[in-house]
Amino acid sequence: MSISRYFNENQLKGLIKTGDIILPGTNKSPSFSQTGCVLYIDRMLAYLTDDDLNGLRLVFGIFRWSPKWIIRFVLKGCKNNQNLPGFLGAGLRMLELGINGAVMSPYYANLCSADYKGPKVFDIIGWDAKMVVPDDVV
Amino acid sequence: MNKNPSHLYDVIFVGAGISGPFIAHELCKAGIDCLMLEAGKHYTRKTYPRNDLDGTSQLYWAGGMELGQDCQIAFLRPKVVGGGSIVNQALVDRFDDDAFDSWRDQSGVDFFNESDMAPWYEKAESEISIQTISEAFRNENANIFKQGFDKLGFTHAPLRRAQKDCKHEEGNCCIECLNGCRIGSKQSTPETVLKEALTLGLTLIPEVEVVKISPSADQVVVESMNGLKGKNQYRAKHLVLAAGAIGNSRLLLMSGMNKQLPAIGKNFFCHPQYMAFGIYNKEIKAHLGAFQAFKSDDAGFRKDGFKLENVYAGPAAIAILLGNYGQAHHRYMEKLSHFACIEVCTRDTTPGSIRVKRNGKTIIDKTRNKEDLARYDKGKKIINEIFRSTGAKEVVYGSFGIGLHLMGGCAIGVNPKTSVVDPEFRLHGYKNIFAADSSIFPNAPGINPSLTIMALSKKAAADILRSIQS
């Protein structure tokens, strides 16, 4: 059974592949795929507009079959053209925000699969914000 | 669901953010029969989202992915009962004469001055608890802001925050409240005026998007979409538009009212905000406790069209703002607890516009001219000085701007050719349609808008009540 109502298997594989380029992991941090945070991607996709959702489907569907160097080239293009005017600049910035949103949001929400036994992302980045709430709000 | 489609309400409100509840509260106190329709969900202290992923997705239009045509600024437009008062950083400042002078010059509306607005600010302030952060609870992010300002000789002031009892002594962190305050300290409308209006008989229907209004001489028909449940109609003698700059403009455009009111959707502003991070050798832990305690209060900054704010954000937002990837990205995020943060909030001078395409898609044209970018650059330079003077080893600037204060599109003014709302908060030429939220702002004031929306709504409520009772 697919883990997503919004992405098909190819699009999910494209997202994971891109996620591991953006967040490959270090000796401290897990990679995007290691955390299993992709399991929660629908919690973001469910609220996107049809246009944005279809755009991400297209991008990750293409990335599924693209060599990693092409994905890196696209990401670099997005990063280096932040002030490019016109349609091309706008397109690259939209692409960058969409891709980064899909990868960073689940990863930095501290979500992981049941199989993941490594340190959690919040512990690695030292995020320990808390709110002491009354029992009836828990 | 509309249980009684033939029911004629006295007033229907479109939008349950800040303005709608402030007006509804006054009308309900006078026994007026009010219905409030809101596109977002009605969360409670128990149900607010708990992380960035869910918060951004669930509390904003388009899952927090609303962009202008040039994709230089991301607009964060709240979609939740309580609107901006749920997701904002609870800053409540009165406007100064500089803001009101520019509004009066542009709109021709006489009451835009500090003394005429003072009683309405007082009424608004009486509905909420306003506090500053005591020295004991300031965190290191706030201390760095203060130290930098003191060293460089700039003037700062304590932030006035709409909060009641944050219980910082228990270790509570204000950053947790950006997706809704689970202890009810933040003075959002669901914790204050909306709660009271509901007890006074206001009917609130969340998760209903109003798509068209059809005004006639004695009533307004409101058409809505309710997800899979389909279309519905509601009727009222009066309508209050309270869906914000983009929401109100979009609704009026979709209703074809720009033929009579050509200024609909024009003069859109957003105070583009740019976060910057100072990275220190020591731990800062900017997310802990009360991260916001100060604001810039420097006459030079005001003259130069920007202010600096003592802010922070959740880890996903910071990660996206860093704009990098790979091992380099991890190395930055692994040092997140060493980050301090200051934001430049610019008073934008380029009017944007809001359009609706035939397929119903909203288009936001909002560019930045040389002056807007120069204002950002001046603020950025001072942030760099503040961070460097307090020991930062590196300064990183966010990769894009954020528009949080969405204003204009239905500007108030005396001239129906250049404005949409008259000085009595009525749409020009429509005796029974009103608006008093941020959509009526004539230009960018350069000051956080929440308190002024409340004050204008208080004033509008008095005008609307007079109109209904006459």
C-alpha cells in the first residue's frame, strides 16, 4: 500500500532521491531517507493548491529518472539565480521553495519512522522548546 | 451547514481573523443577529498544530506556499479562526503621526491622526492584556539585540506583546505559540473578543469559503463553498468584509464589483521582512523562553523606512531560509543553538496589486523598487554591525523575503476612483457593505498592524451600529 494519497511511487522515489541530495546526512545528522520522515509527506501535500501539488508531482516524477548530477545542477541553478529577473528567475525561485519545503518541512518537524533508531533531528540541532500545558490540554 | 437558508441575518461577517471578531463583539453586545463565516478551521488550545510541518500547512492559505508573481516574497496569509492573532508574534503598537500623516495625505480621511485615534486605541487595548518582557525572562537572543543596540548607540524599546500569563518561570517558550498558544496566554481573538461574542449569540461557521456576494438595496446574498458539501447561500441586511487584503480583494473581484470600484485590488503592501542570523561560538538557544523582548525605536531607522525586530522562527523555516543544501546545510543546522536572529521589516513603497484570473486563481503582483531594496540594505548593514559587535563569527541572511503584514487592496479614502471604502467604512456606493481590516490601509505604515486593525474595527463597529439602528 502506498504511503501517500498524493504522490505515486515514482514521485515518492524522486522526493527521497532529492531529499538525500539536499540532506545527505553527516556523522551527526541522519539523511532524509534514514529518518523515514517521507512517511508524513501527506501532512503537507494535503494543503497545497492543485497547481503547487501538480508542480511538485512533475518535478519529483522527473527527478525519479534523472541522474543525481542533473538534480544537483537544478538545485545549484535555483540557488545561484535568486535575483534573476523575469519568468526564468521566478520559476527557479518557485522551484527552490517548493523542493526545499517538501524536503525540509517533514525532516525538521522531528518526524521519523518506527524503524529509525538513531538520534532525533531536534536532539542533534539542540531544539528543546517546550510548553507546560495544563492536563486538560495535553 | 446552513440550517435555515431563508434566515435573514442582521450582519454577515466574511472572515474571523482580528477585525471581524472585534466588530462582531460590539454588535452582539447590542443584540444584533450576526453570522460569521471563516474559511479556516476553528482550533482550540487542545488541537493547535504542534510542529512547523503541520502549523504551516494547516494555518495558512496554500499550505504556506503563496508567492507573488516574481517569487521574491512568500506571503504567509493566515487561514484559521483568529487569523493573524493566532500565528503572529503578538506585537501591539500604536501608529505614530508619521504613519497617520501619510495615510491622511493619501486618503483624505481626517481622523487619521494620533489624537482622533487615541480613544479607539484605548478601547482596543481594553480588550486585551498587554505586557512587556521582564529582564528576568529575556533570553540570550533578546540580550544580544539590546547589547548590540547599546554598543552602537541606537535606540530600542521594550516590545508590547498581547499576552496574559506566559508562565515563563515554568520554562515555557514563546516560539511554541507561533502555531497557536496552547496555554491561552496570547491574546488572540478566540481567547478574547470572539469568545465573548460567541457567548452573546454570534453564530460562527468555520471551513466555509465565501466565493461571491450579490448586494441589492436591502440585503446581501453571500455564496459559499463548503468543501465536498458544496455551495450554500446566506442572506443578511449588512455585510462586513473581514477576510484581509487578499481575501477581501479577491471576493470583490470575483463578485465583479471592480466595475464600480476600480481601485479594488490596488495598493497592496506587505512590509517585506528579512531574517538574518548571527552565529556565535557560545550557545544562544534563541528558541528558549521569551525570545522577543525588544524592537528598534530609532528615529533614524524610521526615517530610513525600516525597523529591526527581535524575532525567531521554527527549525524548518530557518532551514529553508538558509537556502543551502548538502553537508554545508547540515553543518549550519547542527549549530542552530548558536544562532541569534534579527529581522529587518521594511516599509515598502511599491504598491502591488491583486488580480483574479478567469480560472479563479489569485495573482499577486508585488515587486520591490530600488528604494525598497535600499531600505533592506540599510537594515541589513546595521544587523551585521549588531551581530559583529556582540561577537558573532558569521552572519547569514535569509534567502528570501516574507510578507506577513498583508495590507491594502480595498483602501479607505474619499475618492471612489482611487479608494474602495469611504471614511465611514462603507464601500463607496453600497450602504450596507463595510470593511475595517488591513485591506483598507492606504499604504504601508511601517508599524505592526494588529492593534490598529483592532482600533479601526472598534471605530467601524460604532459606525455600523449607528447605520443598523437608523
